Amino acid sequence: MKRVLKLLCCLLLPMNLWGQLIPVTNQYMLNPLSINPAYAGNRGVMNIAAFYRKQWVGIKGAPETMTLAMDAPFFNDKLGLGLTVLNDKIGVTKETQFNTNYSYKIPTKNGTLSLGLGAGLFVTNTAWSDLVVIDPGDEYYLADSKVYIVPNFSFGLYYSVRNYFAGFSIPKLLEQRFNTDKNKYVIKNNFSDYMYLFNTGYVFDISKNFKFFPSALLVYTPENKILYDINAHFKLLDRLWLGASYRNSRSAAAMFQFQLTNQLRFAYTYDFDFNKLRTFSSGSHEVMLRYEFRYKIEAVGPLNF
């Protein structure tokens, strides 16, 4: 039994930390701060957004994520500051992330270039005692893990002009691996494990009340294949967004977003998996509610960058 538990620790904890540190879900389209610290302050107004994501509905212990994100410009929009707090639960493992973001904006001839840095902490632990055992006496081996605190840093670039944007980021500059013998995470810097993200998009003004904006996200690691998202969204009357996404032959998503008032916005996303999970799950759901504290004409939106 002890060997089994040790194996579970070895498998579950690193997979959780590695997989959830960079949650490339549809949230990045509504909250670019989740993948690029250089986006802080680029909306042009102070704003706060709450997210809730229920992944793989129908599978017990599937990921469940709540996020609170806020950012604002300062000093005549030259600086941007952002904060993201994320609570993630997968089975009996819980993780809380605290991420701060800083951006500095450099005006160019036609647009703006933002340089971004991020720093954060990830607090994680596993409640083994919540598991249900079959053999009598096994519950004595199910001792909860201690709380682990792991640091992380990120870097990003973000360029935007009237109808175009491009972003590049490395959202994880430190590698963390769980050492079962030492019962702790070992931190090191390894360039071969870096994850490089490139995000770009363009807005086509079809008419005064109708806009079309395709976008794409590419994720590259030196030792793995390239992952990609292809997105297409339509904006109607500056109030309603309708869109869809396709991800690496693995899943597709539909998105609905509505501007309730000049300051309040609601969004809903539904994911459908193409892999074997579709047999057990009815898909994934994500909702967002965003409030802008100061209404500003031409304020930047998550799909208008």
C-alpha cells in the first residue's frame, strides 16, 4: 500500500502542477493576463473579472477552477498593473495561484509595444484522507500532504495597433519537479522546458455594426509538437459577440459574450472534446462576469485587444 501511495504522489502532484500552471483554456481570450503579463493595463480602464470553469462535466473529480483577475493603467497609460488569483481543484488536489503582472508601454509610430513581467506563487496540497479506501486499515496510510509553496516568473511582449495585435510570452520561467525522496519540489531553470506562446489577431470592419476578427494561439516547446488554437468571432452592434474555436484536433468551443451595460459584460463558453473523454463527459462550461470601473469610449476589449 505504501508503494502504491508513493507512486500516486509521484504521478499526480507533478502532473497537476505542470498541467495547471499554464491552463491554456478559452479563458485566455477573455483574460489575456492568464498567458501574457504584458497585457496588464491594455484595456485602458481599471476592471475586475470573475471566472468559473467546470471541466469535463460528468467525470467525478474533474478540474474545477475559479479565477479573479483585475488590472488597470497608471501614469497616463504608460504603466499597467495586474493581479490574478486562481483556485483550482482536481480530485483531492487543490492549488491556489497568486500572480502579479507589470507592463511598461512604449509608443511606436503606429501603435504601442508593451513589455511585461510577472511574478507569482503557487500553493498546493493533496487531501489523501478524502479518498475512499476498500481494504480495512488502509485509511491509516492516507495522510494528507503538506502544503507546498512554489514560485514562478513570466515574461511577455504585446504589440497593438488599431486593427491588429500580436503577443509573445513565456509564462513559466522556472521548472518545478516533485522529488519523492526529499518530499519537496526541486526548482531549476531549464531552457529546453520553456513553453513559448504566440498570439495574434486582426479585426475586419465589415460594416459599422458588424465586425469579424479571427485570431490564433500557437504553443511551442522544444521537445514537443506545436499546439494551436484557431478562433473566429463576430461582433454585432458593439454589444454581442459570437464565436467558435478549434484546438489541435482535440476539442472545439462555442462562445457567447454580451455587453449588459457600458460597464458590465457577461460571457459563456462551451467546450466539446473529440478524444475518448467525450464518452464519459458532456463537455466543459466556463462563465465570466467583468466590470469596468470607468466607462471610456474606445476602451479595449478582450476580443478587440
